[in-house]
Amino acid sequence: MKSKLIIVVALILIIVAGLGNSVAYAASLCVHPTGAGRCFTSIQAAVDAANSGDQILIRPGKYIEQVVISGKDLTLVGRPGAVVQAPAEMQDTLSPVFGFPGRPLLLATDAEVTVRDLTIDGANSAESNPFLQGVVFLNAGGVIRGNIVKDIGFGEPRLPLDENGFPVYQGDGIVIINFLSTHRSVTITENRVLNFNNNGILLDAEADFNDPTIANLTVQVTNNTIVGSGQNGVIDQWGVFIGGFGFADPSSSITGTIRGNRIQNLVTVGDHPLPSVGVVMFNPYNLEVAHNTVENINVGFAANQVVGAQITHNQIVGSGPEVFGSSGLLISGMDSSVVNNRFRKLDTGILLFVDDPQLGSAVNTVMDGNNFDGVTIDVMSSPGAPMALAAREAKATSQWTKLPHR
């Protein structure tokens, strides 16, 4: 028995020695505000020094910087009290890789990245940092987990206008964009997105021009808390936007799960003509939307041109009679199911579009087991435009029925 043990140990040593020059072991780097423990003093310095596969531990403290991760598969883990805060003057790091301006606090491109347990603080600095964003994954995959993303805006709701008088929506908490054919999967879970200006979470799949048949983005958005600004008469805030654009076939569009999230305080009032919405969907395929709680909103879900969506076991609660025109679900598209949802304190529970000039109709939509409590009209079928016209003629706030992509 002893000789057998010696032989086994010898074989293990030989194998380890043989692999010594071919196996790369992930390193663990650290960041500390003062450099204590031979740590880096900035997150970006640690990222620059890291190799793909490394983990970076971020010790408690305030790091006033932007972070860019490009082409390296890294894991960033924050210790309690680790805060990444927006500098007073941020760089536009998005334009060089996307062609559209953006000032994210943390940008990951062309990589698989995990970001965990950090506070991402925009410091309400959008006035000096236009197109302020929290965390952006561009053509990247990975995990965004357990973070607090906050103050991504102006400090109060605002919708700036450009030189031609057109609105410029900005101030997004978490942004995922993929426009290349390489498929990416992103999990966004257990985060708190607070005090954003535009979108809490934005998920955008753009077809590759060279082959629009390739599906390129799957997302899992679970157990997050997203809190808007409450009643405002300035901007229509969206809790989650998920959309696919330019794909040759619906089955290639963005897909995944939106489950177990709590989305609240998204209410437009007064003269602003568009609603705030809990979840906006545009062209997703086989998207599961389940067990979410959406409350104190104008519109719970706007499911536009969805294919095969499963909208089940959600609770949607409006703002009550003081906000006119609230709706639980607006839906167009085909082959979707709306089952076992609860709608409360709304003017309209479910609106099925019929021959809408922009969004089409809701075709082959299965509805079963939905509960309506304090809802004026449970289910309505109508084009969007006539409903909006009727609301205007009643001299009331517009009955919101369709939404722009922005």
C-alpha cells in the first residue's frame, strides 16, 4: 500500500511538472486608496497591469476615476465601502468604440467581465458630464452582480434639448449593447439602480450588418431593484428597456429572462406627453418576463412587436386615480402569453393593439388567469392613435399607448 501511494504521488509530481510551462494561473491584484499592502492606488492601474483571467479586489474607499476594460477577461470585486465616483470632468470613452458619445464610469469592451459588490456613483454630474452612464458593456459578456448604481443624472429629472429643439435622453444606469456577430451572454442580478435620469437598465442588440441572421445577445435580468424619481413633468423614465434591431428573422433577436425584479416610482405627470414605463420591450424573441413587481407607474409593461413572450406571475400597480391614463400592459406582436398576472389601481389592465400603424397588432395572444383589482377597464382592443385622440378630446392627460425608441 505504501509503495502504491509513493507511485501515485510521483506520477502527480511528474504531471504537474510537465504542465508547469503551459498552464496559466489567474492572479489576484488589489486596489487600496493609499496603496496599503502593496496594492494599486487606482482601479485603472490594476486593470492595466492585469492579465486576462485575473481578479482585482477593490478595498474600501472612494476611487474618483473612470475605468476602461478592453480585451481582458477580468473579475472586479468590491469590498464593502468600495465606491467608484465620477470625476468632475469625465472623458468620452464611448465614442472611439461606438461612434456615439458616452461617459461611463466603467466601460467593458470585447471581453468577459464580472463586476461585483461595487458602488457606482455618478455624483449627479451630468451637467458637466453629458451622456453620463454607470456601467456599460459594449460587445462584452459577463456578470454585473450586487452593485449599487446611483445618481446617474442631474440631481433632478431633466430632458435637455439640442440646438434644434429635439430632446436628448441621457443618464442610464446599466447599459448592455452588442452589435457584432460574436454572441454574448450577460447576467445582471441583485443590483440596486437608484436616482437615474433616463433608463435604469438598457439592453440593446443590434444586428451585425455583415450577417443579420446571427443572434448575438442573451440577457438574464433577475432580482434587481430599480427606483425612479417619482412624479415629474419633465421626462419619461423607463425602468428596463430591452430591444433588438435590424435582425433578418425574429428568432435572431435579443432573448433571455426578466425575473424577480422590483421596479417602482416611474410616473410622468403634467404637460410631458409620454409615459414612464416599468419595462419596455421591442422585438425580443421568446423573452420570459415573470415574477416582477412594478408599482407606482404610468405603464407597467410596453411589449412592442414581441414574439413568443411569456409574461407571467407579475404584479403591476398603478399610481391611483390622481394619475390619468395608467395601463398595466400594452402589447403587440405574435404568439405570446399573458398568464396569472395581477393588475391593480389602473385605468386599463391590458391593451391589445389592433392595426396600429407603427406597432401592428397583437396576434395569437393567450390570456388566462389574470386578476384585475381596482382597474377601470380590464382588457381593451384598440389602435393606439384613436385612444390618444380620445384622451386629448377629453382635455385630460394623454392616454399613452405607444413609445419611441431612444
